[in-house]
Amino acid sequence: MLLLTGEYQHTIDSKNRVLISNKLRNQIDAQKHGSDFYLVLGSNGILCLYPEKCFEQIVKSATDAGSAPDEAVAFERMSFAMASKVELDSQGRLLLNDRLRKRANLEDQITLVGVRDHIELWNSQSWEQYLEDHMAQYQKQMSQARKAVLQKENQQMD
């Protein structure tokens, strides 16, 4: 299972490129997850960078989900039309598609966020606001999860 983690501040350069941090890239096994990526407009309008095999699994899962035919066609249209297969250059930079950048409202200062099987590209200011809005919820969920793990460990010791 792929577990991308961390948050990294970057700037989109004058040629519409952004560096994908070595710390993020080194978390991806190219043989297992693919060496190319898909740039996709994800939920809530966040621009997402998926290793190719992870994106292929999502598309397959969505089309196998048994949606109504009209919904399946609409999903396929939207997901493939707004996805771009991309490669990082030799320095680890990603060239951003103008349309996707505009749709995601990305400004020059961005934060890359590792989110399990993909990297999200956020406006830095929007990311900070998201953290502020969701920190209490996160802390509650983390506390509950930790408590559940400790209870399970204690039960196994008995």
C-alpha cells in the first residue's frame, strides 16, 4: 500500500512548473506504482497527482461500482477529459496544464500534501485555512483511533 505523507511549500515558476519534492517522490516505488503520473481535478476542486497505477485502480473501481449507465458515462467523460498523463522532468518538475491550474484556482505559492495514494496541490493560503477549519475534527479522530489501537493491544495481552 502506498502511504504518501507530509506537506511541502513550493512556488510555481514563470514557465508553469512546480518541483515535486524528493521527499515525496522517494516515497513512490516506480516499479510498483508506475513511473508516470496523472494530474487530475479531484474532489472539492483540488488538483491531484496520482502515480499511474493508482489512478488506473481508481478508474477501474469507479467503473466497476455499478453506477447507473448515465452516471458511469458522465464519470468517464469527466475523469478522462480532465486528467492529463504527465511526466516529471529530469529535475523532478511538473509542468502544470493551464486549464487544470485555472480550474483548481492555483496561485504561485502552493503546498504539496501527501494523501495516502496521491499528492494534492493546494494554494498555500487555502491549505492553511483548511487546517484551521478541520484541526479540531482531526484531533478528535486521532484521539479516538489511538484509543481503539490501545484497547486492541490491551485485549491481545489478556
